[in-house]
Amino acid sequence: MLSHANAPSEWEDVYEEDSVPPEFTRRVHRLLFASCAALLVGGCTSSGPDLSFLDPQGPVAAMQRTHLFGIVAIVLIVVLPVIVLAPYYAWRYRYRNRSAPYRPQWGFSRPLEFVIWGVPFAIVIGLAVWLTQSTVALDPYRQISADKPVRVEVIGYDWKWLFIYPDSGIASIGLLAFPVDRPLSLHLTSDTVMQSFFIPALGSQIYAMGGMVTHLNLAGSAPGRFLGENTQYNGTGFAQQKFIARAMTPAEYHAWLKHVRVTGIPMTPEVYDVIRKRTTKAAARNALGADRFPDGEIYFTDVPSNLFPRVVRSFHGGVATSAGLLRGTPSGHRSSADAGASNAAAGG
Amino acid sequence: MSLAHFIFGRLTPDDLPFWQMLQHPTGANIVNGIIATTAGAIVVLGAAVTVGLITRYGKWRLLWSQWLTSVDHKRIGIMYIVLSFVMLTRAVIEAVLMRTQQAFGLDGGFLSPNHFAQLFSTHGTIMIFFMAMPFLTGVINYAMPLQIGARDVSFPVMNSISLGLTAAGAALVMVSLDIGQFSTGGWSGYPPYTEAAFNPGVGPDYWIWALTLSSLGSMMTGINFAVTIYKRRTCGMGFFRMPLFTWTALCTSILMIFAMPPLTVATLLLALDRYLGFHFFTNGLGGNMMNFANLFWLFGHPEVYILILPAFGVYSEVFSTFSGKVLYGYRSLVWATMAIAVLSFTVWVHHFFTMGQSADINAVFGVATMLIGIPTGVKVYDWLFTMYRGRVRLTVPMIYAIAFMMLFVIGGLSGIVLANPSVDYQVHNTLFLVAHFHNMLIPGLLFGMLAAYHFWFPKAFGFRLDERWGMIAAACWIIGFVLAFFPLYAVGLLGFPRRTVAYFNPAYVPYMRVALVGAVFIAAALGSLFVQLWISVRNRQAYGAPAGDPWDGRSLEWATPSPPPEYNFPVLPEVTARDAFTRAKDSGAAYQIPAQFADITIPKNSALGPVLGAAGALIGFGLVWYLWWLTVAATAAAVAAIIVRGFARDTEKVIPASDVEREHMRWLDLVASTRAVSRLRELDAANTGLAAHAIPETAQ
Amino acid sequence: MTEKVIYHPGLRLGAAHPDAHEGAEELLFGFWVFLMSDAIVFGLLFATYASMLHSTAGGPGPKQLFDIRSIFVETLALLLSSFTYGMASLSLKYGRRSGPLVAWLCVTLALGLVFLGLEVHDFLSIFHQGAGPTHSGFLSAFFGLVPLHGLHVFTGCVWMIALMAQMAVYGVDRRVKLGLLRLGLFWHFLDIVWVAIFSVVYLGGLT
């Protein structure tokens, strides 16, 4: 049997320096965490439209923010010990620290197993209950309140959103105006590829897809201007597919409706062709001579009431189609109210 | 069809990177044209230099006979890792370009939107399919058969074919820099954007065929690894005596077997839509784009566990080896790994909570997603308690492991945030999501692979890597990652969408600038790795560890010379416990002379791997450019090669017992004359690969 | 190591074929795992088909297109070919001469080609009714699933011919035996998939 026990082995009490002290790495970590936190707070205070649900402007966004903070706080229970203990153990049980106990065969402890499995499990159960409640409560398809909502039909083009107000016969690009005293009920579709409609300060995003109708319910809590955008990449003009959502007082809102009805470009087929073209909002503004409107906005009047359903049906050979196919699934199991709305859109 | 049309398909001069710039020399075209041409030139130059150097030093025969046709898992593993480093370089450069663009992207920036879109598409595609998958496949290929005491994987020729197909996919992505352009639809390639109606060009086709080749390779790899672990474990190695890395390799390969088919189906159905006018995912005539999302993410979610499980296995090895201690909670880790593998098939909808399905469906998948967090958290704590009451040595792999632990849990936190549909509605498709998955992939996967590289390099090549430059690289990766991605969490919460070339709100600028600094650190980290390799090769005498055990390793791969012989073990070992090599060293049973040597039969080299790889690349290229003659010819060649291989009968070679004995005795003589070192001298020139296993201080 | 009984999917050649029997376990297990991944592919195509059953876009659906008599004959041919392959496997295991083995393989091949011929004829007649895959999502799903099975059968036929060619050169040696075992698994697997197609696509569509 070959043994190396007799081979000379060095055993010296010389403490050599590590090449990069682990302290260095840890100090860098701490510094970076701190600066990131500072930057985050700093970034929230800016002029311009409200960007984020961290400063929520509607009930949905407010609940989402609370949920976010709650999740972070609860999960930190499991996360912080790791961040603290990992460098601590690495330091305390470092090779040269002969005073620390060394148990090379210790690989199991039943009480510790209970804690390691049990604590995350309990946390996940708790979070799962909250998740279920919150998902149902903040379902984009769910009506926000009993008040009669403002209906807006949203069509995603490359690269602009068209907002149709079917009850008023007007439409706009670049501005989604609504009153603060009523919720907003959006029906969305796309004339082109899959897109995702998003107003962070107000609430959830939702996909808009060709041949299908999705719903989004939002509300504003106070007048203001909010960033709106598309988050699903759809081509070179994607970054420019932005708009402003504006919550107005009821008086302002009615004034705006009247203003658009009077000054808007009549939605003739030629005008509609310009909208459908694969260009940005700015290019469409140029093509339509829309300088009289505020920056980045285009208003339309005399909008055909069946424009939205026509766009949806265009992907079904122009034929009215079942609610199920409208939602893209073989069995759409929406509430009857929503199903009714879908059928109206399909048949209207 | 004219003759020119038949020969050239849809190739035109316009498909060269500099053509647009010459035809329409606007400012934007020139900037983008120069960047594109430079990239294309680097590919051509790189290939030319490589070919030139091999010719200059007359190494073609060696390259062919020792490497390309080798079916040795060790050689194949090394080639996979070489491929992944090449692709990592390209993808990091792309990342730096994107960060630079976004740092100066207020109101425009310097990159065209189309160029930026290709960058984010190639970056994601390369990092996942041609950097991460090859890296982990290479590491498992190298280490796993040694760890289970086998001579090779179950299907060595198929192993070589997998490598060939993966390289073919990578070649297609590289060629897209010179001829034509790549997809702009991201690494996920959602239709209808990637349908012919919206993107009739070659981009999505390059993406489809590169992915198809890669996924076929990975499917075969999964079968290979799983069968190897089931059927080739050495005597006495029951499942619960396998090293944790082998456990994670097993679960990874099972995931590969069952998760790659959905990707193949998704890409091939999209190809049918694009090439033959089918209507699987189109807007009209009954197509349903949501099916693509389901198919893709049925693949995509298990895929991310394919990416992370091998890293988890590496960390298990690293934590126990460099704490000089058994792994805490071995059984828990095994059950947790299996739970993760199973659960990974139950969560795919969380990638598209916002697609409009009901709250009930979203809630179910949200809860399932959080459930996966439990076994993952358990693993982190198990590693933590592996250090507890150990003797921790802060080598480069351990630095990666500790940094992983601290950073990964933050990614886990953001993952739980994303798992909640109501919050996900706010952060989906924003940079928060991008920060989350990079948080999992960089500290998780990449640090794990780099730790594995550092850890097993001496086994593969007989000398250690330079520790100082390893530390520099690790520090740059850590700092770079934090600076590049933590600001992205912030801007994501501030509404910044992903895949955005430009933005119009100055509030985002400071975050983007910090992120750019991080990207520069990451580029420096990559550079440091190359410097480390250069210096290590130069100093390979001083760093030499031919006796085979530089780290006082615990599992069987360390019980071989460095590098091991082609057949791995002269006599297949018999195992009686976990941590088999440590057990042997403790009981004085290591470095034995076997009672008897026997002839060893191993497979001969085979050209089938490189042939099918080349054929695959040509088939892909032909399909992209409508060069039907090329596709047909290459397919016929591939089929013929497979049929001809069926007629091969002389496929094995015998290594005589006397040779085996001579090699083994030579190694044992080397060990006998080697000075054993304690861990204090682990990083010294004195460490030539023999561990003084007794620890002088009192151990309980 | 103690003598262990070797089990693997498919026909066990047993001690009478010592050369092939030893190597069979790993090879057949691996091939069976591949078949499971293939099953996933088919499963996903079935799921796609099911979700697009009503996406006829105003065009023809299953009732208008499927010719049940042709399908019935195809099914008989394929099921019979599985039986004849089983006979071939038995003569491989128990036979002393290769004559019956080759004969049964030839019958299997012929039946497979009959199946393919009828299937191609079916597809052509559906095309002539103006119902090619480019006409609707339903038709795309149909033409994604069923021809994929046909392509697998075609590959099996090519494999069978290649094995018979190897037999002509080398006789029924170890590699030929292992190839026949795997081809057997493949052929029976395709039978099972066809039963699913017959039930779900054809019978399901016609009721």
C-alpha cells in the first residue's frame, strides 16, 4: 500500500497574506447597496409626467405598491440572514482561525432542518394567500367601482395607440384623457403585432393582440399627467410609442370632449389610412398636418362607431365571431357582463 | 426561376454589412455601418487568423485526430467550454454597446433602432444557447463521468454530434454578422412580429435554425447524460452516494430531455408559418399567437433551471471542498434539486401573466412559482451551514460562491415580487425583469461556471490558474454586475420598458450612466480572465499540479492524474460512501496499486460529429437564404453519413493491460515523490497536487 | 459484481444472444428515453391541434375532409405491420436462419409503404378540395401533426432498408441485432401514436 504519510510535509505557523482581502469585496458591496438606495429615492422626484407606481396616482397602482413593499419586507426575513451570515461565517470559520470549532463531519441537524424548510414554507403560504386575494382583486378585467365607467376603445398600431371614445364619437392619439370621478374601462386590440399597453402610475399593463379583445380597468385619484407606453417590442418605432394619460376634473374633461369634437380631424378613410401606416406618432402628425394640436397629440372627430369591432373582425375574415375566439381561447370563461361586452364589440 | 436565383437564393449585395452605408451615406447609416462592418470584419479576421495559425504550425492533423473527431468526454467538454468563451466575448461586447447606447439614449443615442434590436436579440440568444448551455454542458461532460467512476458517457459518438450541432448553431449566429442580419424579435421571438407578414427578411430565419440546431444538440446531450448516470455509476455508488454535482447533472439532463421538445416544436411550427404559409401563429385565418407563448415558455421555464442547476451543483462541490467539510444537508439538497426539477414544469404561465387569461389561472401559477422558491432557499441555507464549523479557504471559486450567495438571494427576492401577478402587471417587460433574470444568471449561472472553470482547470490541464488575476476577475465581475444591474431594478420600477433603444425622460439618465460603468467593469472582468489564462499558461511549471489533487478534493475525479488518461481509471473504483475520495484518503486507502490490470476497450474516434455539425450548418444556411440546392445536398450528406456509420464495425480500440499498468505506475511514482502540502500552501508553487490530509489541529 | 438479470424496454434477447444482450440495456434504455421526448413532441402537437380544432376560419373542417374508409385501411396496414414486425422480432430471437427474419421484415416494409402511399393520397385529395394547410389554423394543425407521424414512418422504412442492407453485408451480427431491437421500439411507438391520431383526429373529428 502506497502511503504518503512519510513524505515530508510542511507545517508552518507562518500567516501569509491573502492577495485580495475578502473585507474589500464586502465593503464594496455595502457601499454599492447604499448608493443604489440613494439614487432610487433621488430619481423619484422629477418634473414631467408621473412615471411610476412608486408614486401611485390611482387605486390600482396604490394597492400594487403596498403589495410590493409588503412582499419585499416579508421575504427579507429569509434574505437578510444570508447576506449577513455568509460573509460572517466565511470570516469566523476562516482557515487560520484555530479558535473556531471545526466539525468536518457535521452535515445534519433535525431542528435546523425544520427551520430551514419550515420558515420559507410558512412565508410562502402566507404570501400565497395574499397573492390569491390580490390577483383576484386587481384582475384587470374587474370593474373598479360601481360608478359608470368611461369607455375607451384602444387600438395598437405600429407605432401609436389610438384611443376611441365610442360614446362621444371622437378619438385621439397621444393623449388618453379621462375624468377623475369615474373609472376608466378600456377594451384593447391590436391592428398589427402583439403589444402591451401600460400606464405605470395608474395600474396594470395588458397585452393587445390582433383579432382578440382584452380589457383593462383603471382609475385616477387626482388630476395629473402620467406616462403611457407600449412594453412589448414591435419594431423600430417601439421606443416612440408613448403617450400621456391625463386625469382631469369633470369640467375639464367635458370641455376637452367638446373641444375635440369641434376641432378634431374628421376620420375619413384617407385619414384612417395614415393612422394605419407603419410610422411613428410624429410622422403621422406631420402627414396629417396636426400642428394645431398640443405637442404629441392628434384629435379626431366623426369616428365611425364600428371602427373597433371592424379592426377586430378583420382578422376573422370580416365575420362576427364567438366570444371564445375573440379572447383567443377555445372556451373564454369571462363573467357574463364581460362576455356581453365582447359580443357587442363583435356584433356592433 | 433564373439560374442566378437558383444559385444565390435571396442573397443580394445588400446583405453585406457595409452596402447600405455605401449606397446611402447618411450620418446614421455610416455610424451603424461602421459598427456592423467592424463586427463582421472581426469574425472574418478571427476565422482567418485561427486558420492561419493552425496552418502555420501544421496542426491540422492534430486538431482533427485529437480533438474534432475525439469522442472522449473530456476533450468534448473542453471544446464546449472554448466555444462558450468565444461566444461570451461577443455577447459581452454587445452588452457594452447596448449599455453605452442607453447611457446616451436620451432623445436618441447613436445606434439605429434596428441595430439595437439585433443587439438585444443576439445578446440573449447567444448568452443562453451558445454561452450558457455549452458552458454547463462542457463542465458536466468533463466532470460527471469522472465523478461517477465511469470511463465515458453512454453514447460518446452522440456526444460529439451534440457538440457539432451546437457549434453549427453558433456558426449561423456568427455568419449573420457578415451576411444578412439577425432577428430583431428578441431571444423569445414572439409571433406575429416574427411572422413573414411583419418580418419577411432573413433575421427570424437565422434565429429559428440556430435554435433548432442547438436544441437538437441539447436534447441528445440530455439523453446521454441521464443514461450515463443511470447506467454507468461505478460499483457501490448508489444514488445517495453520488456527489451533489452529479445529482444536479442528472436533474438537468432530465429537464433537457423534456424541455427542449417544446422549443423544437415552437420554432419548427413558426418555420412552417414562415416558409410554407401555415397559420399556427398568424394574426388571421385561425392562427393563435398565444400558443407560441405557451410552447416557448413550456421550454423557457425549465430552461432557466437547466441553466442554474449545474451551477448549484458546482457550488455544492466548492462549498464543501473549500470548507474542508461534508456538505450540510446532503439529502435535503437532493430532494430540493428534484423538487425544483419537477416544479419547473408547473410555472410557465408566469412569463405572460399579462396576456389576458383569468385571475384564477394567474393565481395558480403565481403560487406555484413561489413554491419553487422554497427548495431554492433551502439549498442556499444548506450551503451556508456547510461553511459553519468548517475551515473556510477563500480561493477564487469560494469568492464566486460567497458572492453568489449574497447576490442570488436578492434575485430570489425580485423573483418572488415577479411571481405575484398583481405586482408583475407593473414590472413585466420592464428593466426590473431584465435586472431579475440577470441577477439569477450572472451571480447564479455565470459565477458557478467560472468557479467550475477555476476548480477543474488543474484536473483538465495539469496546472492551476493564476490566483491573483482570478481574484481581479472575480472582483470586476462582482462590482460590474452590481453597478450594471441594480440601477435597472430602479428604472424598471420607474416604468422603463425593456428592449428600448431610446427614452425621453431625463430622470433615467443617472441610472443608465451608472449601469454603463458596470458594463465597463464587466468587460474588464472578461479581459482579466484572458490575462489570467495567458499568465497561467506562461507559468504552468510553477502552477503545475500533475499529482492530481490540488484542492484536497472529495470526489473521485481527484483520484486521477492531471490530466487523466483517456480511459479515466485503470480499474473502475469501488465506492463505499459519499465523498469517496476523502473517505479513501482518511482511511489511507488512496493511491492504491490495483490487484490486477486488464485490457481496456474504448470507442475509436469518429468523424460523424464534425460531419453532421458541418451538414447542420449548411442546411441551416441554405434554409435561411433559400439555397434549396444546398439544403437538399447537405441533408442528403447527413443522411448518408448516418447510414454509412451504421455499416461501421471497427469502432473500438483496445488499450493493453501493460500500457494501463505502466501509466498508472508512472503516476503513483510521481505521487510518491511529491511533497504533500497542507491547505496553507494550497496556492504556492509547492502544491503539485498532493494533499496532506491530516489536519494538525484537533478535529471533532 | 453479482450476476444480474438485464432488463430493458422491448424484446429481451436473453442468454441465447450473448453478444447483443449485454450491450442492449444501455442502448435500449437510451433509445426509449429518446422516444419519450418524441412523445412530448407529439403530445404538444396534439395539444396544438385540440386548441385549433375550431379555427377553421370559415373553411372546411374535419367532417368535410376525412375519408374514413381510407383511414381504416391505413390503420389496418399499420397495425398489421406491427404484428409482422413482432413476428420478425420473434424469429430474430428464436430462429436459427435469417430467412424468415428477412421475409417478415419485407412484409412489414411493404405494409409501411402501403400506409404511406394511402396517406399521401389522402393528403393530395384534401389539397384538391382546396383545403391545404395555408387555409386555416385548423388545417395547419392537422398538417403539422399527421404528416409528422408519416415522416417518422418514412424514416422507419429507410432504417429498415438500411438494416437489411447491413444484414446482406454482415449477416445478422451484433450491431444488426441491436438496430433491430431499437427499430422495433420505434415501430411500435409509431403504432401507438397512430392509434392516438386515429382516435383523436379522425374519429374525434367525425363525431
